[in-house]
Amino acid sequence: MIVQVVSCPQPPLLLPGVTGGLVPEVEKLRSACHEAIAGLATVDTIIVVGGAPDTREYPPDAPLPTGRFAPGLTPAPSDALPASLGVATALIDGVLDRGVELHGIGFATPAEECRQYGRRLAERPGIVGLLVMADGSARRGPKATPSPTSARRPSRCSRRAWSSR
Amino acid sequence: MAIINKTPDSFYDHGATFDDGVALATVGRAVADGADIVDIGGVRAGPGQHVDVDEEVRRVIPFVRQVRARFPDIVISADTWRHEVGRLACEEGADLINDTWACADPSLPEVAAEFSAGYVCSHTGGATPRTRPHRNGYADVVAEVVGDLVARAEHVAARGVPRAGILIDPTHDFGKNTWHSIELTRRIDELAATGWPVLASLSNKDFVGETLAVDVGDRLYGTLAATAVSAWLGATVFRTHNVAATCQILDMVAVLKGTKPPARVVRGLA
């Protein structure tokens, strides 16, 4: 069963190196995410859930998508993780020394299918911790409108990284 | 290509040339400083006050008429994404349509074709006009831009726009973050290799600001560095707020490339 849920935002600027130099407000956000994720240390299984082009599990050792957002830093291999799962992997690295499952949920997945997917995760045996990559209404604003390919569903989620038992 | 903003709220000059008299004087100075083209726009590129067609027409069209009358030899570019504005500008003597929002109005190429005007093809990654990029990602931003712009250039040529009047503009910062704009600058020779003339619109843009951590008023040196590199790599038209400085940079690069002789060489030769 799911005993703990942590939610973190998923901006590409949390991928390593993407801000170029250190940006204090981003490092503050990164630290808050690390602190929240550290709360998952005691569960048996950590499952990461995030938006993706397709609904499927992604290999935890797939490359980060850094090159899609920061060409010149690294190449952008075709098998790179979606941004949400890439950011999660980068945040987990160095905080938790253990394997995780990466579950992408297709951007266009209807709400009921999302619920069913969640129920299946909740029925998993053992003590499961969930890391949900989502930033809801923080993605909106006159200076940060969604790209044509991004999900368009509004949300009332909190802007800050949080965890709850 | 000198930027003439007929706007009260543009990011760089904050409405300094909104007034017709000031704008006309700015055109005169740009021409004297070496500009071959003046690019006249009536809508701020970024988010801001809504400007409908009628208001854009009021801002731009009478001014185009004045510029054409006062400067009969200058190439006038209309910076608009709307076919209504493009048509009226061409009727008043505009020679070029700078479609910064990449055929957001699909009727715009037909206007250029009707008047045998030139056309700037842009890449925005599909962005809606006056929106900023948000988490845009590209497997290879240069390949994406080259593919999109070549297809768009062929598209507008097929609609009847004279091929000799078509330019391609990678459109730095539109649908792109700073890394993408840097990569496009670094590899702008790949755009030049398409054979279409490349317009580089770099002037005081955010990618310069983020690269050097400088505010909008302190981006001239960074802009000129990017201009020099782009000219060296084959870009041929430069949209700029700072005409005199840009012309000096371009003259220097042309001499270094060997495509232009130095202006005066006597030292040690007498």
C-alpha cells in the first residue's frame, strides 16, 4: 500500500547544469525537493509518477533529457527520459541510494484511466512511497504559457515541494 | 535592418519611438548610420496590452506612408503577423513582410505574393503570437529549425512570393530558451548552408542577457559578439537597435573574411 506521497515540481531547470551558473532561488528549490524526497528513505518501494508522451514504465538507467533543453551541454539521445522522470531521477540521485520505478503517464490520459493506474499502484504489496512530479498551476502565467505539446489541464496543486503521511 | 518600434511598450526602448516625429528622426539616423532596411512594427513581441488590427494599423500604416515619402530608396519591412496589416503596409510601399510568428496567419504569404514583396520566414516552435517559451525541448534544435524554415521558405515560394525576396530567421528566443539560442548562433552556418539568406535577430535579446547576466540596457557588447560570430558563419541580414555599432562590426567581419577591402590603408606604405 502507499504510505507516503511526495510531490515535487518538474521544471527542466532542475536538471543538472541547465542553469549554467548557480542560481540561488533554483538551489533553494532543489534543496526543498531533496528534503522532501529524503522522507521516502524508509519505504520498501519508491515509485515515481510523471507526465510522459506515453503511459509506460521507463528504465531507471535511461539517460537524462538535459540535451533537449540545453544543447551544447550533452547530446539528446532518443531514449532519454521524459522531463518529469528525468528531473525526478536527478533529484533522487545523491539523496537516496536505491532503485526506483519510473512510471510515465501519457499527457492525454483521461482522468479515469489515471485513477485506475493509481489504484493498481495502491494495490501493490509492501510499503510503497510515491514521488509525484507535478507542478500544477505554477506552470501558468503571462510570461510562462504552456508549450503546444505540454499538458493543458489546470490544477490547484500547491507550488512547493511537499510530503504527507 | 534597423528596428523601428511604433509601440509604447517594447522591451528595449519602452516606447521611445512611439511618437511619429521621433520615429521618423530615428529612421533618418538609421539610414545615415548605414541601415539598408527599416523594420517597422506596431505590436510588442512579448505579452502585454492587447493590440487589435485597427490599433496596429493606426500605429504602423500612416508611418509607413511617411517613411516611403521621406526615404524613397530605403527598403521598408513591415513587422507583423496579420495579413490585414501586411496588405495595407504593402499598399503604402513596404517591400518586405517580417512574419515573426511563423505564419500564425496563414494568409500572410499571399499578401507578399500579391505585391511581389519579400518575406521573412521565422521559427517559433508553434508558439502562439506574443507568448513566451515554456519548457520547449528539441532533440536537435538546429535540425528542427533548418527543417522548418526550409519547408516554410518553399511553402511561401510556392504561394508566389519571389524566391529572391525570401529570408530565413531562426528567430532566437522565440519558442527557445537561452541554450537553444546559443546553439543556433554557434551553428548558424548550417542555416546559411541551405542557400536561403539568413536574417539574425539578436539585438539585446534575453539570451544575451542570461548569458552575461546583464539587464536589457547592458546587452550591446554581447549582441555585437553574437553578431560578429553570426556574420562570420554566414548570416547576411542583422535586425538591430544599434545600427552604427552593428555596421562597424559587419564591416570589420567582412574585411576579416576578405569579402571587402579595408577603408583606408596607408600606414607603413608611404
